[in-house]
Amino acid sequence: MTGHHARNVPGRHSRRLVCAGALGALVFSTMGCGRLEEFADPPASAPAGGDSSPSLGVDEAAVALLPDSVASRHTLRVAIPTNEPPTQFYSEGTRYLTGTNPDVARLIGKALNLDVDIKVVNFDSIIPGIAAGRYDMTVSSMTPTTKRMAVMDFVDYMQVGNAIVVAKGGEPITKDTLCGRRVGVLTGSYQLTVNIPAYNQDCAAAGKPPIQIGQFQDTRQAVSALTSGRQDAVLADSPILEYATAHNPAVEVSDTFEYTPVAVGVSKEPALVDAVSAALDCVVSSDAYGEVLRKYGLESAMITDARVNAAQ
């Protein structure tokens, strides 16, 4: 995306060098009445080794940017959904949230020398929860849009595409053949709020019937509806659907397209977005960042520039 750049924060690039050196020494939903359903299960059953994310040095210059409200609490409250491997899911047999998004959140916490308190919530509860001050930020593969920017600031941390999956051996369905199909999407997702309306405009212009939308809280439910014949296809983030097809022989990827950055959503507090931006500069330039993405097979999602408020 051309024409979008991170805001100028004094010393951003010097902090990146400091962080890299420290590591070497040692990783919209529309706002409205979405319910604030938070799952209270504590992450008490963490893996035996505790935090599974890689080591990362503290970025003292980024720490200095933190607002007093967060620094005094010494904790980042991070809202993340679950049941979306490989981006976020419970470690087998535990209530410990793992995946690329929790691990990136933990890396941001390490760079800022803060504890990370992950709140497991429904995706469509995240933006209302941040607006209400329940959470400081989200790391949930959220696409930054101008509508979402009315409530949050955003800092890029990886890139993902869209994918369409269909029943194995069924008729292929692509972005251009969605009209009139029963398509499952995640409630509150970019696919539902931005992609589907645009595709339906194209359907109407071509004199074709609109897409029949099925909404689900997670893609596991959507894929189940697909395999039971209640949906013709599922449209969601490519890493999640590629993982689903690798672990479910009944479905296959029919199309992938539109690779764009996703971002950490941060509450509208300038000092906090500056601190998180500086921390993500540190993270994306570190070996730990690549280690996290490789762990979950997402090397292709790596970025090199943690841009601020680069709307898609």
C-alpha cells in the first residue's frame, strides 16, 4: 500500500538498533452493541516451561514512551479470540493461549518490560471492549480500516491474505464466483464488513444474486457448516483456512487473494500507540519475530515495516 507511513516518533530507528543489539546479547467490527463476552478461564495450565515465546531484550526507549496508566499497572491487557489455529488457540490439554498472535503480544510485552494479561474474547467483542477501556490492545489479525480507526490506532505486525475453502472434490469457488453462494464468514471480520459488501455490489452490477451470508464466531464452526452441507464455501484469513485444510481432508482451498497487512489495535491513547509502535519496530527486526512465524508455518507473513495507521 503506497502513501502510508508510520508516524515519526523521535529515535524510532535508533531504538530498533538498540533492541536488535539487546537480543543479540541474550520476539472493524462496527462499534455498537456487540456483547462483551470475556472467557474467564485462567491460563493456569501453561506448558511446563511457562511462556513459550522466544527471548527478547527490553527496549528502554520504548518503555520510556509508555503512559503512566499502563506503566504503573505494569501489565498490558490484550484481547484475543481463540479456536483459530495457527493464529490463536489453546495449547493441547491446557487453557494456555498459543499461536502467532499471543506470541507476538508476549514479544511486545517483553520489549516494553510489561506483563501480558491475555483476555480471551469473541472477535466482535474486541472493539467495544477497547472503546470501553476494558483492554489496552488486541493482537487478532485485525485489518486496519478507517472505520476501525475511529476507535483505535493500529500498528502493522504481519501480512495475511483471504482464502476460500470448499468441500473436497466439490465445485471450485473463487472470489469472482461467490454471487448467490452460501458463504460462511467470521462475525465482525473484515471479510464480512468490507469484502462481502464490495463483492455484493459487483454481483448487483452484473445482474447476479447476492451472496448468502452465514455468520460464525470462529472458522471451526464455519468449516463444520461447510462439511455438513449448510454452506457452499468459507471466506476467511488465509493462514487459518490453510491450517484447517491441512488438518481436515474433507475441505480444500479453492482460492487465495488480496494479501495485506494486519495490525495490532491500540486504544486511542497517543503515548501508548507510540510505545507499541516502538516496541514493534524492535520485534519485527528481531530474530524472535521470525522464530515465532516459522514455528506456526507463517514465514510468508513476515513484514519489515511496522507502519502506524496505514488503512486498508
